[in-house]
Amino acid sequence: MAQYLKRGKSASMKADDDANVRRIVEEILTDIEKRGDAAVRELSVKFDKWDRKDFRLTDAEIRDCLAQLSNRDINDIKFAQKQVRNFAEHQRAALKDLEVETLPGIVLGHKNIPVNSVGCYVPGGKYPLLASAHMSVITAKVAGVQNVITCAPPFNGKPAPAIVAAQHLAGADTIYCLGGVQAIGAMALGTETLTAVDMLVGPGNAFVAEAKRQLYGRVGIDLFAGPTETLVIADESSDGEICATDLLGQAEHGPNSPAVLLTNSEKLARDTMAEVTRLLGILPTASIASKAWEDYGEVIVCDSYEEMVKVADEIASEHVQVMTKDPDYFLNNMTNYGALFLGQRTNVSFGDKVIGTNHTLPTKKAARYTGGLWVGKFLKTCTYQRVLTDEASAMIGEYCSRLCMLEGFVGHAEQANIRVRRYGRKNVPYGVAAE
């Protein structure tokens, strides 16, 4: 039976936190819908201390941001973007349009049609998270999206040069320096100066995730990508230092970022907790990571790999770092996760920044029913049908007519019957199933 050596906040405390976030976000979105640009501007001043008449960056501002970066910085961004684009292009190539004759004279098919306009949120209030620009903008563009806009908050009172460079180099059509719920609301609802998009993508804090949740339906979203979660699965072949490093490396995202160790070794569990304490004494971001570890950190000891899989699937974590003798066991048996990082040679940071897989991933157990952001998220798989012969229309019409009458849909049946009369037998009366 799984033994918890450390637990985070209780479920009821987390529910209270979520309820407060829902209330705040609902009020903000209502204000934006009523007052448009005026509300967005006031919210930007309130939350980001950032005020300007037009939040869209000019070409000159974009060039200035690029000029502030070194050649190495630019080349590193381009290297990361090349990896993301390469994997996205392979994913796109795997998605084929389809047309098939399923019965003589009956042709069915589907087309993968890109969404027309997408708003990409790039978080950057605490840290300039330029990697999120790669993940959203490049993937949308590879999918074929024509209009991609981006929003990122100011960093230290101005547009973050690295984020702006990443957005521009990734191919964003329009770049705004605007953050938080006000950015999400403006992109989804539209204002006097910002045309509403068809879809929102990108990670963010709890407020950004909640805003996307409340707006879903009015616009499409990629998934619910809230505060970062990490699960480290390890056995005695690993050690406390690397486990603690991988836990805290993600806990520094924010004070509500869950970091969980799942192991079948009590010794490793206790070594890891000791290493966490040691590293928090020297980690520059310890003020954030320590709060996340205190409130959301957990250490769970299981009896076997089988039990570890069961618990891991119940947690359904965004990131799952597997450092065991047989990491493929978890690849072959786990079903609920955002992304797997298999073996000690890789880690979540590789996925976050540079290796090529997408880092916008499901949180809060959404991994039970969805994967992460990828090219397919930007494509609508739309079906079509074509009937080539009179005989095929009359044949399928007779089946359709009888099935419609079983349901009591006389009008539906007549849609079939008129085709049976025109293309097949002529004596099918109105409101009677074709025999």
C-alpha cells in the first residue's frame, strides 16, 4: 500500500483556492466584455504597472528588442525553434486528408483545416518564458494558421527582449505586450483595438488557466494548462540529489506548483527529502520553490512498479520524470500523463526549453482525457460526403428512411424518400418509410 511520507495542502484547501480564483477571473472577464480597452488598460496598470495607449508593439520596438540580445542569444533561440519546428513538421506530415469509397458510389472523406486565427499567451511576469513562444507560435504556423497574435506581460516594466525576439522569430503576425487575465480576455472577447481570435493557446498561472476555462466555448482552447506539475518516479537506481534537483527545478515555477516523488525505496525517499532541504538553502529561487514544496510537495513510497503505475495514473501529472532501472515499463503501462521523460539523461527542463517536444501540457488531472499542445490542436478534421450514382443514393436512402422512422423523424425520412423517388423506386409516399 502506498505510504505518504509528506503531503501537501488538503483537497478542501485547494478547492477554496480554486473558488477564489474563479470569482476573481469571472469579475475581470465581465469587466473586459463591458468596457473593452478601458478595462484592459486599467487591469494592466493594476496588475503589471504597465500603461500605454496601444499595447501592440511597433516594428521599431521589435527591432530594438532583438538588438538588445547577443548573437549567441539569437542563435540559441533559433536552435531551440528549429527543434520545435522539426518535430512539429513530422507531426503535421503524419496527419493526412482522407477520401475513400466505402460502398459502390458512396465517397466519404475528411480534410484537416487549420483554425483561421489564434491567440498565443506567453507567460513572463516572474520569468521571461520565451520558450512558450516557440511552442505555440511555431506549432500554429506549421499547422497552417494564417493569423497568429501573441500576448506576453511586461518584464521589469518593459517588453522582455528575449520573449519579443522569440515571438518575432517564431513568426507571430502581431505582438502585444499585455499579460494576465486581461490579455486572455482581450484576445477572446475582442476590444476596440484587438480583434477577437478563434482559439487561445499557451500555459499560464492559475488565473490564466481559469480564464481559458471560463471562455471555452466562445473560443477554442488548447487545453487546461495551469501551474506547472512534476512527478518524479524513481527507484534505488537513482539518488536523492538528482531527484531533489528535478523536483525543485519545476517547483520554482510558482508557489502552487505540485512536485511529487513516487518511489519504491524508502531510503531514496528520505534521501531526497534531505537533499531538498539542502538545496533550498542555496537555490536562488528558493523563496518560490520552498513555498511550492511546503504546500504542494508530496513523497509517496509504493511496494512495486505496478503500484507506482497505479498511483501515477491517479495523479495524472503534467510532467513525469522516470528514473528507474526499467523506464520503458512506465512508457508501456502508464496511461495518464502530459509528457514522459525517460531515464536520467533527460529531464523536464529539456522538454521545457529546447529538445523539440511541446511544453504546453495538461494539468489538474486533464491528462486523463487529453494530451499536450501539438499541430493537431490547430486543425479541424472536417468530414464530407459525396454520392456518385443514382443507385447508391436510392440504396442508402432506403436504409436512412427506415432508421429515421424508427426514431419518429418524419421530416428526416422524407429527405431520404425524395431521393429514393427521384433516383430509384417512384412509389414512396410522403411520411412512410421506404420498404
